[in-house]
Amino acid sequence: MIPLSCYLVLSGILFVSGVLGFLIKRNIITIFMSIELMLNGVNLSFVAFAAHWHMLGNVHALSGQIFVFFVMVVAAAEAAVGLAIIIAVYRTRETLNVDQVNLLKL
Amino acid sequence: MLHLALFLFFGAICVAGAVNLLVQRHPINSALSLVVVMASLAGEYLLLGAEFVAAIQVIVYAGAIMVLFIFTIMLLNAGEEERTKGSRVAILLGIPGVAIGAVLVAWTLLRHSQTASVPMFALPGVPRDIARLLFHDFLLPFEVTSILILIAIMGAVVLASRPDAVARPHHAEPAQQPREVPELVGPGKERG
């Protein structure tokens, strides 16, 4: 038995690392990976809350794992489309630095 | 006690991987640290008893999505990121703001969830229960995700293909390459 707050704090640390990476990184691929880190932190809190409520006898508590499944599906779709956009951006600008990708037009 | 020891072990690996992702300058190092984070998170899911989630974490996240990332990094030949004025401003403003947010979140969590606790292997995470939920209660969202994946595949193909490859058939070689489309493959391939 360990406190639920241990899992929540670990999830918070992961989410905050993702936010920090999103802010301080300049490479567009690394920024994208920071978003994945944030999604992972949220997934951990979903599963921890599911375990907590299941232990308290809530019959709907298993739905937390289903939400993790949906988050993963959305993350996979987002990674596919986002990396395709990154490839398209690199074709037109030949850079991955977000400081130089600041115009919508070419 | 075993639960706490295992939680701390996987949690330490997880946090170390997340910090290493932030510290590394080369994107391939960041990607490999993210793989470490995801693998140790799968260990945390196993500790909670969510075996199905742990399995798809390794297969989908650490397998499929990270392969996509590493493939893109190698395709674009991404080098180390350079320090610019914008990055210095982001570090100066971002780190204090994020630290304040993190302290607030941790304080709130520790203050309001002091009594709740989780035993080891709390969830019955076997695929039978998950499948009953997924194909019965959540059937409509599950089918919608399949449409979402299909649209994402088509969007990725359209976005990542060359602009002239969409209109022309594949085998019809153009007389000369258009000037505005840079080659992705680098100096090894001769230009047409």
C-alpha cells in the first residue's frame, strides 16, 4: 500500500517536464516528443485513479484504462499527421528550428 | 514495502529519462530517453495491475510511435539544436513559471489526497474485462477511433508526399526536377 499521491506526483513531474520541454526546446521534433511526454503523464494519473476507485468498489473504475487506450489512439494519429507536417515544413524551409518557422505562407 | 521499492525504482528511471530528454541537445538522444520513460511507465502500470495498458504502452508507444519519431529524425538528418535568442528568453521565462506551476500542483495533490492509498496489483487488468468494456460499453467511440486512424493515415500520406507525386502517376518520370522542391536524401543521390 503506497499513497495515491505518489503516483499523482510522478504523473505531475512527467507532465511538468513535458511543459518545460515544450517551452525551452527549439527543435520541432523535440517539442513534439515533449507533447508525448505530457500525454504519458496524464495516462499514469488515469490508471492510478482507476486503481484507486476500483479498490473503493466503484464498478465503472475500469473505464480509466479505456481512456488510456483512447489517448494512445489519438497520440498515434497525432504523431503520424504531425511528423508528416514536419517533413513538409522541412521540405519548404530546410530547417527544424521553430524560431525560423514563424510564417504561415512560404 | 516491496511496492514502494519497485515504485521508487521505476519512478526514478522515469524521472531520469524525462530530465535527460530536456538536457540532451540532439533529438535522437531525446527520443531514446523518451523510450526509457515509456518502458519504465509500463513497469508502473504493471505495478498497478493494468497489464493490458502496460502491454499496449510497450507495443504502441515505445514500439510504433517512437519508431516513427526516430525514422523521421533519421530521414530529415536532424542535427543538434542551436542556441538562439529565443531559446534564452524561453529558458529565463519558462523555468520559473513551470517551477511555480509544479509546486502548486504538487502541493494541491499532497494536501488533498493524503489518506487515499493504492495496493499492489489493484486493478483486474486482464484483457477479458477490458474487451467487455471496449466492445460493449464503448463500442461507438472505438469505431470512431478506427475512422480517426484511417483519416490520419490518409492525411499523413497526402502531407508527406511530394507535391508533384500527388498529381502524376508514380512511374512517369518528370523531365526535370522542380527547382522549389529540395531533395531529402542528401548528397548520395544524383539529381535527375
